[in-house]
Amino acid sequence: MPHFRITLAYDGTDFVGWQRQASGASIQELLETALRELDGRDVTVTGAGRTDAGVHALGQVASFTLNRTATADVVVRALNARLPASVRVLAAEETAAGFNARFAARTKTYRYRIYNSEVASPFERRYAWHVAAALDVDAMDNAARILEGRHDFAAFRATGSDTQSTEREVFTSKLSTTGDTEDTGEQSFGTRESNLCVRSVLRGGALAGGELIVYEITGDGFLRHMVRAIVGTLVEIGRGRRPTGWMTVVLASRDRGLAGPTAPAEGLFLVRVGY
């Protein structure tokens, strides 16, 4: 019974998120349906991160066990033949039977994209939050770096969440206006032209004028809506509605009501999972 770890990318716009739901299409459901056709039985797929509805992934990781013998190459080809074009398995490898994509994960990196322009770009609407007001990126970056280290992030947790511990460690928290982030392991998607387009949309500058602001955060774990709540708080600071030091006050308060709004899902990407 071979056990596999796969890395996949997806455009989350049309899905209810990673996790199977009572209604609506999820990434987990699509994979499990494809694997049922491949293996002739129900196959449970475990994801490293439960991305919400509308959230995208460049490097989501999942694990599962098959009954039939299959090579990693066969798994990639078989899944991609059965998945919609908006979901692609980038790589697969056989692992030890005990590997669990969720519990073995040590770090996760998320990226949030803000398109800062008076007029929204139709090419960015699925992959960025359009903010028309001018933003003070230096103030936002200074506030973002306050979050580095081990803290209680209860102020950035979605209301109604039943997570027992709200303490997490953030290794990096920073902004860029150029998209020149560190190598994040994005995979190739086909032709040279399509790869250039992907890099332009996901890493490079804005496509139709305006300024692209990229927030990137790496931590040992994240609370529900944590990154989006942080971004909403950063935008309040960038707009000049709050001073940079307000981030310290919000963090110490443990009060979700004190932090900024939850940023829209479309700007968020799960970039990579570290093991």
C-alpha cells in the first residue's frame, strides 16, 4: 500500500476551500473523487492547510495511501487527467506510511497581494485586494515586523473559532512593493510564456498600472483568518487611520474587535509548507 505526498496549486476562486463541505466543490473532494476512480475505493486525503473559500495555493501539500501499486509519475498524470484545469498536481513522491501532511508540517508561508490604485484592474480582481486609497507602505512594513517572534495572536483569530491555543511563532513578516520576494519554490506550469505570466501575476509588478503591495508571512502555524486579519490591520495603518504602534496594542489586547477588518480571500495564497 504505497503512501504518497503531493504538492499542488489551485485557483481557489470557485471553491468552498480545501476542506470537504456539505455543499459546494472543495479541493479535498475533487482529489478524493479522482483517487476513487484511480484506486477503485474511497481514499482519504489529508491537506497541510485548510485554505478558506476563495483562497489560492501555490504549494499546498497533501498525503494519502493507495491500495494499488503506482509510481509517483503515474499519480501526477492520473490526477491531473481527472482534475479541472484550475487545480494541478505539480509533483508527487512516495513517503513512509506514517507521513501526515498536516501534522508533519513545521512551517507555512502565506502571501497576500494588494493592488493599490484608484481604478481596479480586471486582471487582478481574482488575485488581489483592490485598495484605492494611498497606502504608507513603510508604516505597514514597520507594523508587520512587530509580529515576528512568539506571541498570542488571539486578536487575529476569527470569532467562533474553538482553537485551544492561540500562541504561534512568526519567523518573518514583511512587505514589498516590487514583488521581488525570496525564492518561494513556485513550480513551472508548462510553456515558457505561461510561466512568465504566472510570475507576473504572482510575483511581479501590477499588470495595469497601479502599485502591487505584497505581504509575506512565515510561521509555525496559523489561526483561522489570521493572515487576513493581520492584513486588514496593516491596511488601517497604511491608510493613516492608526499609528504603527497600534499593532503592538492590538497584539497585546487579544481582542479581535480591536484589530482591523478581515481582508478579502482573493488576495491570499498558501505559498509553501516546510517539513
